[in-house]
Amino acid sequence: METVLESGSEDRVRGEEDDDGRETTKLEETLSDLPPRKKAEDCPESYRVNSPDEVRVLAIAESFQRQYSYLYPDRKPLLLCPVNECGVKKFVSTSLRPTPNVYPELYTWEGCASFVANFLSLDPLEPPVDPPCHLLSSTSVLRRQRATCFESATLLCSLLLGADYNAYCVSGYAVREMCLLDQSQQECPLLAEEEGRSVISEQEPQDNKYTVRPPMELDSRFLAQQEKKKQEAEAALLLKQKLQESEQRPADDPLRGLRVHCWVLVLSGSWSVQENFFIDPLTGKSYTTKDDNFLGVESAWNNLNYYVNLQECNNSCKDMVFDLEDLKTWEPLLYGAVSKNQLILEASEGNEEMTVSKVNDDKEEERPRVLRMPTSWVGPISISQRDLETRYPEGQRVTRYRRAKLERFAPWISEGLVTRLTTYKDLDCTEVVMVKEWYQHRKDHLEQREVNKVDNVTTERFKDGRSFKLLFHRYTSLSKDSQHDMKFSSTRVDGLVRRVDSPFDMTEMFEGRSDFLYYRHAVFKTRNALPRPDVDNHQKLVEHFHRNTSKPANEDVAVRVFTVGFQCRIDLTYHLEDYQFSPSKRTFILPREPTERRKGEGFTPDMVSSFQEDPTEKPLHTLALHKMMVDLMKEKEEVSLQIKESICETKAIVECRRQEEKHVQLYYSPWTTTGAAEARRRRQEMERQALEEQKWLQEMETDIMAPFLIGQNNTMNLTGAEAKRFYQDSLDKYKEKLVNQVTFIHSRFITETNNLQKKQEWYQKNQLNMTAQQEEEYQTYCAEKMLQIQVAKKRLSMHKEAAPKKIDDFIQKLRADPRLKPHLPPL
């Protein structure tokens, strides 16, 4: 089936397009089914008008379609020339616009496929067994964020071609679940990844044949039988559930093998691609070319040529060969342009026509000329930074899997939530078992939250950097009466790595402490004693220590127990030497309610009981035992204080978490569009507040009542009694202010006068012995003081004269103030 443009065919095609009324009617029906779009006059010219090269390609495509229908009457018509958003027929290969991207996220096929799958919503084909009659441009698809599988594949293929992948759009047939984006019968990939990680972490290390064999485990036959029965019951229950699930699965698809679908083929040879593979643009997943989800292929195309499959698809795509240069298995639309390397070379040189020569009997004959594929009519495909950040239509996407629901959110939209995985117990997804949430950009450093709906247990995980070095928190509720399991970073000063706090006990675990403590367990008396850190409310304290090799084993304490009750005691258990089987022990019976002054008083050897593993070792003297008991009592008080601090810290962490969840705050990066908008909003808010503050200060400067309203909390609404009292108090304060000014000026006048008199007396005593310079300095000093005295005297007289008028003016301003005027009687 060879396609060559003959003379006169172009004019014949143009005449058919002008005169064929049936084609016009069909075009109008197609346009009426198009989704909402921009007006035709608002689109670029390439969207509304075909270039001469495009007209020739359309004519070739129509001739190709007639020959194809004649040779293969049992196959469906090919998708060659669908209409675009402006109602103009465009060849499918020209709808591909290779677009290189500047964002690193779109450098690989994984990033491109993930973006297209997440950014677009699916418009199912109607009817599902026929190719679409319209194909919107990628620019319109990005604007609408809705697309058919053909439009999604076109956008993905354009991105892959721009990234130098050897990619092709493929039109064919697929299973119902893939065509309708129905993943309800599949396992959630996120859940499968977590299960895989848990299996890897639970794998036991391989046995080393050179290690010492462990002692034989003595197992109970009865317990083994019970465990076997339990496993058999669980297996029977699992089999029953599988049978029920198989009964609930949807019936076989009556349209299997007829549902049309479009996906992307990536051939090996570029970007280190070793094998050919498919990409489903609706999910962004990759498949092998032998996958059972793909049932057949009709055609494939890129921006350079269009190829028709000549192979049988009886065994789906498993036996297909994707060597598009093989004319026995693939038929090209533009004959002679099979070689991809030749097409790239001709396209780079910018030739409008391509010629192929061959040598026959030393004579060169020129073959018929064929067209090269016209350049794409689609405008530049622009993906903004905001598109990459929002990712999903309206910033959210929900996908349902088998017994699971996966929700994905754009960052900075839902309190930092980016992913939520909900698992269910039943197939109908009515009974929730677990809810897992992943967060980003949270100021409280929260990364993951897991809520077990069955046990009502919440588990939170944090990254490094938050207060108290908290990394892990498990609880039933954020209250003091519930149990809290916390894990901390190893960078804490006290070496605490884990704390389990409940109403009746507390367990702490440590690492890297200088005192070799690694375990502490405190048992409390009552629930009400827990929130009272001012008293010793613990009943028993147990501490475990690692071996300190700098001490002998019989002096290095391994376990220390403080018991508080009817009989207070301290039990010490020491470490073992390598050749010992039983440890040394020592017990101290403490006096009842000892005071600081009487600690250790009345000590007797009967208060200590010891067991020494080595009988040849000399026992300690009474004085040494007395000193040891006093030291232990002091350490007991220190440990009690540490327990109280741990209780207070737990309460502080719980209260901090409660406030953080009540007022969630996020980090906003200024290098993102959301962060830039947030920074702009904050800057505008700060400018507004600064402007309001400046305006308020200006009003306060002109407000006569402002200095007197400070003590009244700047009250604006006053009652009659308050207004009268405020009027009298303001008047008294103003008079007091004037009197203070008079007093200050008068005191300054008296001070300068006294200084001048003292200087004159000094002059009378020393004038006979003074030099000319001293005489001159005296005259200057007297002149300055006389000037200051005259100024002070003048200011004092002026102030006394102006005081009555100032008081009258102040009274008039007070009475004219709208806050006081309604409550004051007229003069």
C-alpha cells in the first residue's frame, strides 16, 4: 500500500472540501459535541487555517484511508485527521509538538508521565469502541485540565519527544479497567511498597556456620498444635474471603477487545532505554510490550510519520515486533521516510521535500517525491511553576483501589497534607481500618500520621529539628490520662531515646550516658498522683545500668530498685564476672521519713543484708555501708526529681502538640509561586499595619485627651459620671503641669542667682591676687550668668501671665471634645 501524491490530486481534494455538503454537516455535528473552548477568532492562525503543506498531508491521509478501508474492510477506520478546538481538520502527527522543559522534574519519562497522569482528569470516549472525532491541542488540554486518552497521550508524547525519547502515540485496544481508569480491583501501590519495606526489615540475617549454635529451644507440643489450628482457621477464613471477593468482582466485559485506547510507546536506543515499553498516560505507569492489559494495536505515530500495524494481534501484543522500519510489519503513511535517522537529518537541514535515490545498472533514477511532515500547528506548550506545584485538578486527586482510597493534595493547600491513604476492611469500603497521612512544609516538623481506627491509636512521626527532639509519638488521645509512647533523637543531652508514659507507670530508655544508665521504670501509686510533681508519688523505681569496665564487677551496679511503701528499701544487684553464675546483691532498709539532718543517723548493721558471690572477699565495714546508704538516699532524691521533670516534660509536649494541631503553621519557600504569594501577602499586611500605626500616632499627636487616656486604656465611650470625673481629673493634671513648669523655671532662676553670688564673693576675696586672664574669665562668667538669670526671670513672668489663658483654652477644648461634650453642663 504505497502512498504517492499524483498531479491534480491537490485540486481535487480542495474541490471536494468545498463542494461536499455531507462533509460540512458531519463537521458541524462534530463541533457541537466539542467541550467548551475559546472562540475561534481568539485562537492563533495555525489553529484556524491549514498551511499548504498541511493540505497536502490531509489529501495523502484521505487517500491512505480509502486504500486502507479497501484492503482491510474488517478493521476500523484509522484516526488520521480529527478536528481541533476550532473545528479544523488536523493530521494527528502535526498535533505533536516536541517541547523541551526547563524543570528537572520533566527531564525523565517518569516525571513526564507522573505530571500528565496527575494534572489531567479523564474524559471517557463516547462511544468507547470508536476513536474520537476531535483531538484538542495540548495547550487547550493544559488549560482545561481534562482530556481523553488520545489527548493525554499526545501531551505526554510531546513532552517525551522534547526530552529526546524515541516516543510514539499508539492507537489500539485495552482492557476495560485501563480505558476507564478503574483501579478498584488493583492493590494500592503505596500500600504494596510499605508492605515490601516491612518484609525486608523483618528478614532475618543469614546464619553463619562458624558461630556458636544457640541452645535448643524446648517447645510445647500442645502449644504447637494450638498454633497450627489457629493458622488453619486463618487460612480457611482467608480462602472464604477470596471466594466472596471473586463473587463480587464485576462480570466479564462484553466489549473486551473492542474498547479503543491510546497510550505511548517508547523504543529502545535513547536515554539508555534497553527495552521497548508502554506508558499508560492515565496512570503514568510503565508496562512491558507483552502486558495483558493491551489487547491490540492499530497504528502508531510520532511527529515525523504515521505507521499502520500489519501484524496479527490474536495473542494480544505479546508476539508483536515494534521495528517500525520493517515494511513487512508496519506500513508508513509517508513512503520512503521510514528511517528515523534520515528524517531527523532532513528536518535539521530544513528541506521542504525529501528525495530518495537508488542505483540501478549504473544509472541513477529519481523516485517520486513525497512530503516531509509539516511542522506542528500547536502553539508552544507552556508548563508553569504553578502547574507543577498544584499538580492535580483543583489541587486534589482521589483514586480508589481494592480496599483502599488514595488521596493526593498539592502542598500548602490542606495544612501541609500531601497524601492520605485510607484502608478498609471490606470490599465495599464502608469500614475504615487505617488512615495514613503524609505531610510536608509543617513548622511542627510533622511528616507522617497513622490513625488506627480499630484500636483508636494515633502514631505521629517527625523529622529532626522540633522542640524536645521528638521524633515519634503514639497515643490514644491528647490528654494526660492516656498512654503516650515517645521516641527522641539521640542528640538529647540526657541521652533519652524513648519514653512510655501511662497514668500508672513510666518507662524511659537511654543511650550513651556517662553513668551507663539505659533503662528506668517508675510505678506510681494512683492516677491522681501523676499530675502532682511536687511530691514523691512513685511507688517503685527500677534502673538498669550497662557494665562499667573501670570498676570490679562486684562493685558495678547492674540493677537498682527503690521501693517506697510500708518499708522503704533499696535493692542493688551487681554485674557478673565472666566466670560467675550468680550476682552479688545488697539490700538497704531505710528509716521511715528521714530528714536532711537525720539522714544516716541511727544506722545499724541490721539495716543492710548482703550476698557476696565470692566467699573469700572481705565484707564492707559498717562505716562504708553507712556512707553507701547516705549516697543512695541522695541519689534517690535526684532520681525522684528527674521523674518529676519527665512528667512535666510529657505534659508540655502533649500541650504543645494540642496547640500545634489547633493552629497549624507552614513553611513557605520564596522560590515557589505559593511562597511568593504568601510573602507578598505578609509584606502587604505589614505595610497596612505600619500605615495604621502611623495614622494612629498622628491622631494621638493632635488629640488633646491622648495623654490622659493612657491610664484609661484609651476609652472611647464614657458614661456621664466617667466624663465628669475625667474632665475634672484632666483639668487638675493640666494645672499641675503648669505649676510644675513654674516651679522648674523658678528653681532654675534661684540656682543661677546663687551661683552668681558665690562667684562674686570669691572675686571679692581674690581680686588682689588675680591675673589678667582670670579677671577676663570672671567677667565672661558673670555676663553669661546675668543673661541666664534675665532669661529665666522673663520666662517666669511670661508663664505666669499666659497660665490663665492656657487654662481657659484647655477648658474650651475639653468641652468641645465629642466624647465629653454630651455629658458636661454648659458654662
